Amino acid sequence: MNAALSSPARASRTLTGFVLFALLTGAVSAQTLAHSVPADTLVYFRQTDPLTRISKLLGNSLVFSSPVDVQKDFLDGIDKAMGMADGFLGMEVGSLSTYLRSITNVEGALSRLELTDGFPEVDFVLVFQTPMADKIYALLSGKLIEEQLGTDLGNSETEIDIMGQFGMSLGQKDDKLVLASDQRRLRDTMKTFGSTAANCLAQSAQFQAAVPGSIDNCLYLRVDTFAAMGREAAQREGGRGAGMVLPVLDALGIFKIGALGYKEDEATSRLAVLANGAIPLFDILAADGGDAEMLHSFPADTAFAAVWCGNMVNHWKKGSAFLLDKSKFPGAQFVEEGIRTFQKEIGLKAEEIAAVADGGMAFGFMPDGDGRLDDDPQHFAVLFRTSDTAKMKEVAAKLGEAVVRRRKGEVLVKEEGGVTWYEYVNSGSSRPIPGLAVGPDLGIVAVPEVARRILAIRAGQGPSLRSVDATKGLKPGAAGYWFVGIKTIMAQSRELSSGYGLLRDGAGIAGAIEMTPERMVMTTNQPIGQVMNSFAVAGMRYETQDAARRAALKDLEEIAKAYRLYRGQNNGKDPATLAALGFEGEKALQFPPKRPASQPGKPYVLCQVGTVGETEEWRTIVAYAPDNSLGRLVACLDGSTRTLSEVEFRRRLTTQTRRLTEAAPEGGEKKD
């Protein structure tokens, strides 16, 4: 790949690294770096007291079932990592942890980014505030000079030169440690500490609109500058594809987006996307204030749900007027042809369909009974709120006729409990097919099982998203609302399985979206950092438990081998207890195998499997760990062991239980 082609990738990596650093650090001073850097700064971040802040986020009982344990695991992990680094650097154990905990403020700014054939040219500054700034500076500068990577310039300044390829400047003034792209930026920054530079970022109207009020724990990004760089690179290197896409993005107003601002505190977060003038896309989506009622139609274990409260008739009118205008939208001809073909196939005009959602619409993605998520229709539902139920039934009937014409089969229409059901039946399809259920003011597009579940939820039969703490206190009068179920998503992953047990039922995050032609503002009633931290903690927990997990899997491997041997010696009969396999007395196996002497162990759980085909042995669980503190650890009938996701674990046990139940003689005792 030549240098020109690699430029966008290098810019992306540089920006991504800078933003990730901003989101994972934190702290506070009376005068901020925003008062020192220029108004046209590209990226700025500021956060308060990093470790304390993250610890508080991890201690939130809205997300974690045992916050104290989560906080302890996090802080212990930090101390352990710093202790290893102490040893590597030849320092007294605990030194780096003490330095890290002393940091009370971290700020950073990227004022310039230019792509070159070599490393991107950047103008940046990072400021760390700590009462131990002098000691940390002495340590860092000493190590750099010792390794011949730095030169002492005096006045607490060190010039850094990494293999002649990349230079930086390190300095210290009072309680601040400063790392800058060069000596000029270092000195300019330190000179303005405690004062306000002329034409600084803090005085910028765009910055104040993006991050209003306190700027503690914030991130600011000049989107227009990076968008212009991306467009230039695409025009230069993107070829014909870019030539087709860029005019569309330009027409939609994407390149008018000026800035992004994000801020959060211990209880809320706010994300603002600001435009330099009205944006057609925002104008199409802009809606009068609504409510989160349709969000509460989905079950509490929903993975993702979104509601748009606007009248779809208005959205269609604005959207079609823009998209069909050749003077405004470059793809107008293709849009017109697509709409014409669509309307011909279904026998309805697009505005007729929009009219049945004059109260807004919603989308939900839900797990099945085992908690599993995939692209099967049984996991999806689309809801339409209407003021004209008769019109919706008319549209449903016409849609049914169109489907039958194209795919054969038939549409069964029936009335049940005040709901009209339109169920599509096709004997040639083995998968459930979405239909339509029309109630007094609502239409549901989903397979019958899912539609019935939603109707039951709306009737108060079962927990809904209304019962989830994350959805309480959402800002009223917003154009849209959304919810993400953290625990449901984490249940799908093997690597996050040990973190799954840390989360309380219904753990998630929800937000409200306000939209005008010039801006989009999203607010949540709990910080987004909690979501990021919950996944980070789960991943870190899984990695740090590797030795303990291997020890437990070794125990399970012994059980699996003994189980297999027992069945071979007893005509396929399953052992009733671990003692029957010889694991008793001094040979008894307890979980977790690596634990403090004061911690009591728990026996592994033995399963009955019955008759199993040879091809199913690898997926048949014969024993498993009694809890998911190390992940879902299982032993299988073929002698193998593995870590499963929470969902896969449940699915396998459900399948085995069903098989045993079906195999049990009528009136006989069912096996566990």
C-alpha cells in the first residue's frame, strides 16, 4: 500500500487513539486547558479524578448486582498491573499505583493534524495534574535520559527523541506534568496556566454550545475538519464509488456537521451533534415531542429497542419532497423508480402506509426463551401507533393480498380478544413468518409468538422495559427514545460469561433524542461510561481468571473421563452422584479449586444425559461449575471441556432436559 492510500488509515488510528485515551482517563483544576488552546482546536477532552470516577461508575447498583465486589476487583487489578510494572522498571512495589492514584486531573488537546508520507504531523498537548508532579517528572525524565531517549534542557524540561523518528517535549510546572508535541507547544501551554489566552477554545461559541455548563468529564470534536479531510482523501483515492457516494452525503448535509460534544457526570450523559446551518437529514427526522410509551411495550430482557415519536406522514412528506427533487438530491431518479416499483408490487401508495403510523413507530430486538439472539424473525418486532385502526386493517388486508400474489400461500384473518390477526401461512417455509396484529391503536409486525408476548406485556402480564431502572426518568417530550440491554447482550458472549454474573437483571442504558434541523442532542439518565466500563470489567475479569479457570476445567475434565468410563462399564447408565465416580472424601472435587483456605468450596453439578447419539456427545453436558464466577464451565460426554456463553449453556441444558422428559416412560419418574 502506498503512502497516499495509507493516509486515511493513519489519520483514523491517530484520532481513535486520542479519543480512546480521553474516554479512559480523567480529573479537575480551576483553570482548564480549554482556556489555553486555540478556538480552532480539533479535539479536546477533560475528565475528573480518574480512578475514583471509574470506581464510582463501577459501584452503581443500577448495573451491578454486587458493586462492592466489582469495585474491589477493578482496584485490585490496577494494583496488580502497576506492581508488575514496578518490578519491570526496578522500582519499589506500589510506586506506580501511588503515582496513578495521585492524579487529580487529565486534559488533552489536538490542535493540528496533517497527513504526510511519514508519521502524521500533529500539534497536541496532554496535562496531568497531581501533587506528585515533581516526583513523576523526575522518574520519567531520568528513565528517558538513561535510555538515551531524552535530553535535559533545564527548567524542568526534557526533549524526547524516539529513534530519530518522533519527538516530543516533557515538562513540569507546579502540580502539572505536561507532554506536548514540541517545545513551542509545551512552553506556550505552561505560560498560560492560571490565565485565559486570547481567542481560546473555552470562549468559542461552538464549544460552549457543544459542551454547555461545566466541562468536567467532556469530549469535544471538530467534525467538519475531519470530514473535510475524509472527503478530500475519498476524492483523491476513492475512484468511481466515492464519486457516487460523496454527492449523496453532501446533499443530505453530512458535511455540514460542525462539532460533536459529549459530557457526563455520575448520573447522566449528554451527546450533542451540531451543524453549521440546517441539515436536510435532520430536517426530515425532526419531530414534535412525544413519549416513551411504546418503549414500554417491549419485555424487560430486550436487547435493543428504539422509538421515533414523529408522525410518519410528516416525515414521508418532507423526505419524499427532498429525495424526489432532482435539484436537491442526486439520486432522485433512482428513488422515484424504487418507490414506483414498490407501490406497484404491494398495491398501495407509500403515503398510505405512512398514514397508519401517524403516532410514531418502534423497533425491538428480543431474545428467545433461552436468551438467544440471531437474525431469525422470531427476535424482531415493529410497532406502529395509529389514530385510525380501520385504516390500518385496510392496509393490512392489502399487504396480505400482495404477499400471497408474490409468494403463494395464504393469509389467515381472525379476531381474538379485540385484536385482528393477519397470519401468513406458507407450507414451503420451515421458518416462522412475520404477520400483523392490529389492536385498538397499535399495529405489530412480528411472528405470532412475539406479537402475543408484546400484547401480554402491554396488558401488564410480565415485566416490561417500564420496570427497568434505566428507562425511568427519561426526558419527556423528546423526538425519540432508545434502550440497550447490557445483560442480554453480554449473555451471548463466551469471553464475557464471567462478567454476566456481575450484572443485575435488566441492566442496561436508555436515552432520549431531541432533533431539530440544526442539531441532535441525546441524553441518558445514567452515564454511558458505565456501559463501557461494564464490558471492560467483564473482559478484564475473564483474562485475569485464566489460571483459576484452567484449574476448574481440569477438574471437569477428570469428571468427564470418569463419567464416560462409568457409562461404558454400566451399559450406558448415567452415574447418580459424583461419589459414584470416585470423587468423595479426600478425592472430592470442590469449586473453585484455587481459593483462600477460609472460603468454602462448592461441589460440581452432575447431569443426567440418557441415550445420546455419538454425533451429539460433544455438545452434551455431563457436569458444570456450580456458578458462573469463572464463566460457564462445562464438561461434555465426549470428554472435552469448554467455556460457554450464558445463552449456549441454557440452550444445551434445556435441550437435554427436553430429551430426557420425552424419553421418560408415561407415568414414570422424570430425570433431572
